[in-house]
Amino acid sequence: MKGVKRILITGAAGNIAGSLSSRLANDPAYDLVLVDNLSTGDPANLPPPGERVRFVKADVNDQRDIGAILQASRFDYVFHYAAVVGVKRTLEHPVQVLRDIDGIRNILDGARNTGVSRVFFSSSSEVYGEPVHFPQSEETTPLNSRLPYAVVKNVGESFCKAYHQEYGLPYTILRFFNTYGPGQSDDFVLPRFLLKAIRNEDLTIYGDGSQTRTFCYVDDNVDATLRMLNSNKGLNDTINIGSDTEITMLALAEKVKALSGSSSQIVHLPALKEGDMRRRLPDISKMRSILERPITGLDDGIRSLLQFYRSKGSC
């Protein structure tokens, strides 16, 4: 079809990338190639294959795998979302996390050599480490985390900026703060709480539960990203993607209990030795100006996810 844009999405079987893929699959303006090695991704998150949607099981960290895909298709846009994610998983497999640097370089090299118009790179709130400024602004990054996952995301951001400066490759860095939705696996806090609450099982939190997080419903994440894809917004810039409603882990557990009508007990575990930052609160001014609609409230997002789990019989 004339004018159809070709898009590559890596890590496409993940929570955010799967939601993005499904939205784009319904738009005849785009042809999609979806890549995932399925080491942690769920095939259920992928849209059905079709004339405009093709899935390739491949490892972006292997240049032979991803290089052939980039050369064959000549993409207009690339979303590089493939990564080892999750605090527990990244702490237990630091070498695997560091290998993701290979994938970043493979994507950027392939993109600049094949005329890609823009690379969207999924970074993380973890780049802020233990922040010293609140809210956490894209312009005041302390870069003080030594955890392999945060280091890799910092390196990825630096690569994007360097490739733009030296080769003129356009980029957008998306710093994701906790994004939840139907495609998120249950080793993340909100799905874990909700599924345990539905089953009336104990809700476990680390330490006293005073550490804070914010939670972004996946539709807000995807809507903001699509607005950037269809405009010059966010071009050669870094954007926090999240919510600015801060909540403690203890209050989150109590909220989940109340909204689900659960009889679960809240149980405190010893505090984690590393990886559990005390506070997260992003400045989402840029995201709000791009999204141009209200952010989904946490109560509404939790109710939507509860309805999804119950409709799937997740109890």
C-alpha cells in the first residue's frame, strides 16, 4: 500500500511492546515486524500474524539475527524495547543484563546503515538511582545507580545521543516508570498484589512498606508514544513516561485489598539489600503536553486490571 510505514518492534512479546504492537497492528498505515527471543516475553501479548504483521523469533543481542532483519526490511521506525527486566531477575542475572548493550549497538548500527527515520529507545526510571531532586526531571539525572540494569539503560541513552551527534540518527528516549496492564507478568508488584488479592493470599511487602512508586496504566504509555510517532514531538529528546501520583507500597497493598474486596493479610518481609529505591516521583510535564488528556487514575487502572483477571478466571 502506498505510504505504508514499516516498523520494527523488539521485545514485542513484553507488556508495553505487546500493547504497542496490538495498537499498530490495527492501523493500516503500518507494516510490522515483531521480534522477541521469548526468554521472558509472553506470546499471548503478540497481535495475530497477518499480511501486515510478521513475528520473528530472534535475539537482538546476536548481530547475525537482527542484522539480517534490519537489512531485509529497511524500516522507517524502530522501537527497541527488548531487555532483561524486573528487579529480582536483573539482580540474579547481571551478565545477561550487560549483554543487552550488544543489542543496543546492533540496533543503532543497523538503523543508521539502513536509513531508519527514528529509533525509540526504552529506558527506565532506574537511571535516576536514588534521586536527589523531586519530582525527577529529565534534565537532572544524577546517574548514581551501580546496578547493572541501570548502567545498561544509561549506556543505551548515551549511545542514542552519540549516534545522533555523530551520524545524525534521530532518536527518542522513553524513560518508563512502572507501567502496568493486562500484559504484565506477575513477578511485578501490581499484578502480583492483584492476583494474590483475588485468591485471598498474603500480600508481601519488603521492609516497612514506606518506599514509594508511581504506576502508569499501559494505555497512557502507548497513547503518548503513538502521538510521538505521528509527529515530531519528543524528537531527539528524553521523555519520562509514567504517572505523578505517588503511593507507598503499604498504601498500595491496602488499596488493592479494598478495591478487590479481599481478605488477604499484609505480611512484611525483610528489606531488600539492593535494588529497592526509596522513592520514585517523575516530572511528567513533557508527557502531559504530548498526551493532551488526563492521566488514568490508579483506582480506575486497578479496577480495569481486576476485571481483566476475573474475566480470565485468574483465581
